[in-house]
Amino acid sequence: MKRLIMMVALMAVVCGVRAQGAVGSWTLTPRVGVNMSKLSEQDVIYENLNSQASQKVKYKWAMTAGADVEYQAWTQVAVSAGVFYSNEGYTYGKLPEVGELSQSLHFVSVPILLHFYIEPKLLPGLALKAGVQLGYLVGAKQYAGNETNTVTGNYHRMNVSIPAGISYSYRNFTADVRYNIGVANLCNVSMIDKSWRTGSLWITLGYHFAL
């Protein structure tokens, strides 16, 4: 993960500085990158040599891509709205008599963010951001060894999360790191009384276009 973050930062540095846009300006930013995600309360119990053992859920790496439109409302404050596809979920790694066990949750998400540019003169292009993100679950798959099953019905379709992060723009390029904290319970299995909430770290690289 450290190598990936350093690579994204280096890609931004070698491209040259873009401060935030002028007040009243609009920009379109396509973004592509990776995410690291898991669901809460997803530890699994399995039989192991005539006894029970448990395996904690692990983060799953996948990809995310989309675009957002940003409006520079004030010198240090901007707002944005976007549409993104994100492959999230979780993995357990390799389990005895099962093999690799994981699930992929395919979301279309709409993040609405407030951007605060920390110091436009001394640190142009550096911004903190936070907001709300609405997600729709398009489908979910479970992979157990060589078997693939559709498990969309185990989840509620709508997801709500709170994104918070930091970005740095250099010329027309921008590197963005944000963590999405899930607040909605996605569990749709009546016999389970646990809350399944998403948690995902997005690392993306984008390119600005003035509108």
C-alpha cells in the first residue's frame, strides 16, 4: 500500500502546479484508481479437524472509476458532485476445504463533497474534503474456490457513507485519497441480527478539464 501511495504522489509531482480554479469556475475531473474495502461484522466460522475455527474478514483490493464536477464557490471553498463505479467487498483468504473465499459488491455511487483549500498561496492545490455519498448496489457475487454465486439478495440496495480525505492538484492532475465510512446497514438476511457496514479507502488519479 505504501508503494502505491508513493507512486500516485510521484505521478502528480512529475506532471507540474495547478492551484484551485478562480471563483465561479467549473471543472470536470475524470478519475481512476484502486480501493481497499471490507464489511464490518463479517468474521466466518468453519469446521477445522473436527473443531470450529474462525477467520477474520480481510480487506479486498479492487478498482474504482468515475468523474465529478467541481464549482469554486469561494477562494478556499469548492463543492463537487460525481458519479463513480466501485468494486468493493471483502475476502477471507484461503480456507480449509473451501479455497479462496470472497465477495464482490458492485456499487454506483454519487459523492457530494465540500472542498477546503488549506492555504491557496503557500500550498496551492492542497485540499481537505468531506461530505456524503449515496450508493446503489448493482449486484453482488460470492467466490468460493471454483464456485461463483449471486448473493445480491443478501444485501439492501441503498448505501450511505461519509467520505473524508485529502487531495493535491498539480497543473491539471490531481491525486486524491479518501476513506468512505459506511453508516447504513446493508444486511438483508432475516436470521442475522448483525450490522453490515461498508468501509473503503479510495486512491485515485484524475485530470481536470475547465468547463
